[in-house]
Amino acid sequence: MSLRTDITRAIADARDRAVASGALTIPGGAPLPAIGLERPAQPEHGDWASNAAMQLAPVARSAPMRIAETLVANLEAPPSVADVAIAPPGFLNIRLDPAWVAAQVGPIREAGEAYGRNLVETPRRINVEFVSANPTGPLHIGNARGAFVGDVLSRVLTAAGHAVTREYYFNDFGGQVKALGASVRALRAGDPIPEDGYRGEYVKEMVASVPDEVVRAAEAATGDEVDWVYGRWASEVQRLGIEQSLAALGVGFDVWKTESSIHDEGWVSRGVERLREAGYVFENEGATWFRATSFGEDQDRVINRSNGQPTYFAADIGYVSEKFSRGFDELIYVWGENHHGAVARLVHAAEALGHDPDAVRILLYSWVRFVREGEAVSMSKRSGEFIGLDDLMREVGADAVRWFFSSRAFTSGIDFDLELAKKQSSENPVYYVQYAHARASSILRNAAEGGTPPDAGRTGELLAHPAELELIRHLLDFPDTVAIAAERRETHEVPRYAYELASAFSAFYRDCKVLTDDASLSSARLALVDATRAVLANALDLLGISAPDSM
């Protein structure tokens, strides 16, 4: 259990005791609001602040200050809490016991890699589908943000205790694959690439390596099927390249799912039939439609066109059915913001199929602009003018790529400064955090060589300096950071936490000499250094970033 959860539960128990005793009256059995607990903006207001009394005021029909007094009177504070003060208009300002704080170095250090993990009381089975770029070319840096949003979210959800399946869904059924095949066919024949075809060196490289069996299959095909033969082969080549590029970044998938399999296995036809039986499908002008207007949308949606060809939405219907059939409690889709128009129809289709619409979450990540020396870098697969993800990793390194993509809320745009990402200085935040881990490791190595071991046995009485206590408070925040990120399905607070922890460690190192003439104090401070090293490593691991022992 995290510290935040522990204190929140204590306040909730105080409220429940007050209600049970009649000290707090809730008319008509009205539902009780959740207990709010946040870090106060002003340090003098304590370590935590709760507005529980103000939240209860409309329900209890009483003044917030009076409710706050009642809560404090019924509070059985956990050992971590030293004092609870009431401040207008009804805040509960909570101060932690400094000796208790200092004594947590040992438990944090002993937990090691397990610290900040398995926090949820009710784990869920969650499918996270991300990247899902069409396999018509190598991944470019415009695709990368979705990779990191999905990967870091999957890491955080797993750390919190959920069972996560990572999934990549790729289109091997639509016109882009056929256009890629037409480009390969044209180059092999020495003909001009079609207007809607794909250009770039990667297409030329594929043309030079088409297997004999693919050539024979294409020669035996007729009409458009020739382009499909080349397209399916070329898209699989690109898919394998995409998988290798992502693996080099530490991004892996449990399931690779094709659009064609959703059709071939009958998920689309069965899904449409279920919708028809429920009254949500109708025919008009030769096309098959979904009654999206029944769910408040401004227009109905085409499932099958009048020529009999299915739309992308048809596959979405089948895919959401297929996912839920695997027993997932929640489906998370990580899409680019340009897919905004498809959100409502997917959620409504799931609801029409009988699934909980709240169990379908679509996260739309915003744009990324790459800047080099003040100039934006343009990208286009069709023109062949783009920076590949592999090129980006070679230029700035996988760790920097991961940090810069993870450091902002996915709904916010990013200006990725390629030059800053390469700097090996405190200006570069990922370098700064990694250097803090390397410094902690170096301190521990030097102490070991000098024969001074870490010892957390007396930290509760020996660690009292403000910089020590501030650093430990940051260590105590880690489980809450993970829990909140998992709860909100938003991970940008993890790199912020790592940076702030590195800053607190830097202040501690500046203000508190680790190796002193007092052997007991030195060992206690070394234990704090070791606990900090472990938590920095845990935070970096959530981001998929290495934690070097030396730099």
C-alpha cells in the first residue's frame, strides 16, 4: 500500500466512524464523495492536504470547518502521521513524523526492485494496442510517440499489478498495401511508380531482394492480384523491420494481429450480424450501415460500401469483438490525434455489441515536431523524405529518444530538440537523471573500497538534516507516482518524478557529506544513497531507460 492510500483510508475510516456514531449526519443515505488528498503547494501547509471536509459539506449540510473538526476527532492516524491541523475553509493539513520518515530508508532499500510495484487491490486484464502503423515503410520518427506512450503505459500498468497484453494491429487488407505492391512491380519492370505509390530507397532495396517464389506467384496472378502478391510480401518485409526497430528500443509485443485475420476468421461477419440482431444495422442504397445516431452521433456509419467492400469500421467492429472474446476487462487503443473521428463510432459499436463502453479507452496522442538547429524536419513516407526511427536512435541514442517522448502528457504537442537530446550535460534531463544514478553507484563503490558498508538500522534517529528528510520524502512518493499514473492511464509524471528525485539527491549530496568521521552516520547516509540508487533505477526502468553505474 502506498503512503497516499494509507492516509486516504485513515480519513475515510474517520468519516465512517463519525457517520456511524451520529457525529456526522448524511441525510437520506446520500452517496459519499471520494476522499481528496494532494500535495500542498506551500510547504508550511504540511506534507499532505485533504479537502474531505469541503467535499462532504454539501452532502452533510454542515460547515466545512465543523466537519473538519469532527474528522480529526475520529481520526486514528497511522504511524506515519505526526500532526493533523485544520485550516480555513476546512483543509486537513497533515504532517509526517520525521523519525518515521527517516526510518523508511531500510524498508525501501530492502524492497529493491519490488518497491513501487503491485499496488492495485483489484488487478485487471488489460489489452494495450499501440503503434499499429501500416507496414508500408520503415517506422519514421512521427510514429515513435505512439510506441513510447503504449510501451511506458504498459510498463506502468504492469508495475501497478495489472495483467497487460501488448498488441500491434497492422493493415494488410487495404489499398496502401496494394499501392506498395504496385510500386515494387513498377520498379521491377522499369516503369514509372504510380501516382499513389511509394518512393524512397527502402522500396528500391526491396525490389532487389524479391524471392523467386514471390516472383512466380506474381507471374501466375492476373489483374490487381499481381500488386497484392508483391504488396503482401513487401508489407511483411517492412513489418519485420518495424519489429526489429522497436525491439532495439526495448518495445516488444505479445500479439501481432492482422486485419485480414479479423475478416478471415469471421469476426467481422459475426460482429455485424450481432449488431443486426440488436437492431443497429440497416441497408440503404446498397450499402450496410450502423445506426450511430442511436448513440447521439450526428450521422450513421457505413460498414460495407455499395460495391460490397468493407470499410475500416467493419474491421473495427470485428476486432473489438475478438479482443473481448479473449477475456480482457479493458481495451486501450493508442492512436494519433488524426483518428479523432473514429473514437465515438468504436465506443458505440462496442456498446451496441453488449460491452461496457467505459472498458474501451482510446488515447489520442498529439503531434511531434522535430527540430534541428531551429528548423523543423519534414516527413513523408510516400515522398521518401523522412527520418527513420533507426536513424534517430543512431543520432541521439535510445535513452534520450525514450525520455523526450515520455516527458510530456500525450495530449500535448512536443518540439523534439535533436541537438539538446545529444548533449551530455545537466541541460539534458535524461543525462541529469542517469548521472544521479551513476553518482550514487560511485559513492557506494568508493565506500565499499574503504570498508564502510550501508546500514539502515539507525536511520530513524541519525537522519534528521532537512536535505536528508526531503530526499526520503521523494523516495516515499514513488509508489504514489506509479499508482496515480496507472489510475489515470497517463505516464508523463514518471519522468517528472525521476528528475525531481535526481534534484533532491543532488541537494542532499551538496549539503550532507556522506563519508564522515562518524561511522554510524556514514553508514546511515550510505543506506540512503543505496535506497535512492534503487528507486532511480526503478523509475528509469518504467521508462525503459538504462541506469548506468558510471558515466
